[in-house]
Amino acid sequence: MSIFEDRVDAGRQLGRRLADLRGKDIVVLGLPRGGVPVAFEVAAALDAPLDVIVVRKLGLPYQPELAMGAIGEGGARVLEEHVLAQSRVSEQELQAVEDQERAVLENRVARFRKGRMRQDLTGRIAVIVDDGIATGSTARVACRIARKLGAARVILAVPVAPADTLASLSEPDEVVCLATPRHFAAVGYHYRDFSPTEDDEVIQLLDAAARRLKDSPRPAGSTAVSEDPVEFDEEVEIPSRGVRLQGHLHLPVPARAVVVFAHGSGSSRHSPRNRFVASVLQRAGLGTLLLDLLTPGEERNRANVFDIELLARRLSSATDWLATREDTASCAIGYFGASTGAGAALWSASEPSARIAAVVSRGGRPDLAGPRLSAVRAPTLLIVGSFDYEVLELNRKAKAMMRCPNQLAVVQGATHLFEEPGTLAAAAILARDWFAKYLLPVTESTPPARSEP
């Protein structure tokens, strides 16, 4: 039996149910594709920013509409063990489906994010909206991603879902659902019009929501984005010895400092973790350059990922390129390195001609810079998770070799990828304070980081 006319009707009803959130620091996150039209109406009702949180269902090979799990940005994955057990899907079949859906997910992220910065969730309420829930796999992944991106509170809001699925959800802090039919067959069964939502419609709704928010009058003290943000934000290409490196440059206007990101093995400028850290730095007035140090062809050769000298040379090329731009020529430059990228950052910073004002390593491998560590002059902060035992020991040994001002900051409860709730935000704040201290000429005083002597 139909409960909703269409997704617009469902979204408007859901927006009315969530009216108590209006005026709070929230971000509405629609699950593409069908959840975005619902989320658009919720965001309009709450006068809140709208963004997407991209996940993909892993359907059974012979019954794609039945989820055996779901995947999301940042490598998140949830499996429905009871479905897998009953279906007897092999590990190879599961991997084949995941590889296919991962490619679709990454393409959608690139398309939906093009020319549009992700809404910063740090310390905010994330309201995750879909057009309905069946097994809950997709919703669980989305909640985990929002938490990883710094959300202080996660609310899952849907028009319709089975009651037993809602009762099994532990990831959100709160669940809001309009209808829990006793006989639940499928989400679409409860809509009169459940026509497919296309990617172009998602993009149009995101653009329309951004225009609406810009044109909406803001009360004093509002945390919403400024109507006329003064910033530069675009994809760039950087030449380096016969190749062109892809990057994403974000600058305040005028810019005083830029932090160049050296990603770790298997990562790229689209890394959700580094994009999150970049957003924290940007809010402190720092420019950021998220950079792919290898071309797509070079990435296929795994040896290149660990060629620290090559990566360092590419990082130096990016630094030289910033010096040629009128808007960044006078900027102080910092390096942020993760995993193997930290080794490359320290190698590049050790060059006699390097003009690097500060370096931060997150879960990094500074040991890969070898004897060059003693030649680094830039003040360096090494951030490591307390549960990343092997890397923590490597960082302690690297610290002993360094002659520049340096600190080792240990984030309690964090493993190598800082996936535990709140740990990535803690690392980002440590990095922000370090860069603000050494890159910005005038900064507000901030509490000192807990560090090892």
C-alpha cells in the first residue's frame, strides 16, 4: 500500500517531523541517488546546507536488488553476514561485485564533488537522509562515514523502514522514521511514484540547494557559509619533468600560507582523510594543495609508490610551481605527509634549496627519508596513533635522528588510519595548530598539544 506520492512528498513530510532541528548547526546528507530528492526537501524545510554521502549497495550476483552489504567513501564496508551465509556467495564473487561497485562509487564521488567542496562536518550534526531502508547496510556505512568525517552527532532520517531493521541499527545517535509497515516488501512498494533518480538530477538538486542557501537571509551569528566567500578553489595541473601532476588548490584571498599534501601509498588527492584534514586547515585560514604525486599509469607499478626519491622530486616541483604563481609566490609553504608521503615530504624538505617552513606527518613513515632526516631544518610534528605500535616505534627512532625543532604527538586510541571516532579530528587539530604557529605570521593563541618530549 502506498504511503507517499513520491520522494518530494516524503521529503516534505520528513522535513516537518525534523522541524526541531531548524536553526541548529546541521548538514543534511542525501544518499545518492534516490535519497537526494528527499534530502533536498528536508534541507529546504530546515534551511540547512545539502550535501551527498556516497555509498553503494553490494547486491547478490544473481539477485542484485537484495543487499549482501554496502561500501562507502574512505574504504568503509558493511557486510550482511546472514545474507552471505544463506546465499553461499564465494569470496571471489563478493570481491568481483565490490570491485564493480567501487568503480561506480569513485566515479560518482568525482562527478558530484566537481567544482563543489564537501560540507565540513567537524563538530556539527549530520542528518543522513535516504528514501527508505530495507536491510540497513547502506545506512550503517553512511553513518560510519559521517562519524569519521568529524560529525558530533549523527541522525538517520528516512520515510519508511521495517521496524526490526531500525531496532538493529547502532551506528546513528538517533533514528527518525515516518512509517514502519508491518508487512514490508521493498522501499518502492510504499511510493506511488518511485521513478529512478539520475545523476544529472542529483547534481541539479545540489546546485539548487546551494543557490537557495546563498540567497536565504542569515541571522546574526549563523554558522552557515558566507554569501560571498572570498576564496580560490579549482583543479590544477603541475608540470614535473615531462609529466603533468593533478592537484586541487584551495586558497583564501589573499593567501599567506599553503600546505602541500603528500599522500600515502595507494591514496590520491581524493582521499577522504586528507580532504578532511585540509578542510580543518582551510577554516584556520591556510591554503591547501592536494596533489597526486604519480600519474594513473605510474600508480599501476607498485614500486613507484615506494620510490621516495621520485615522490620527493615531484613534491619539490609542486613547491616550485607555487613560487611561479602571483597569488602564492610570497606564501609560506608547509608539507603534510601521510604514510609513505611523510618520507617524501621530509626528503624534499631536506634539500639545501628547500623553503619549507613546517612539516607534519600523520601516521607517517619518516624513516623512509633515511639519513636525510638529520638535514631537515623545518619544524616537524610527527602524529601517530597509540595503537599503531610498529609505526610509533619507527617515528620514535626517526625523531632521535632529527636536528630540527620537532615533537611526537600520540593520539590515544588511534590505529594507523585514524578510523576510530574522533581520532582523525584530533590529528587534524594538532596539524592545524602546528601549521598556524609556523606558517601564519599572526595567530590566536591555542592550547599546547599533548606530546612526547
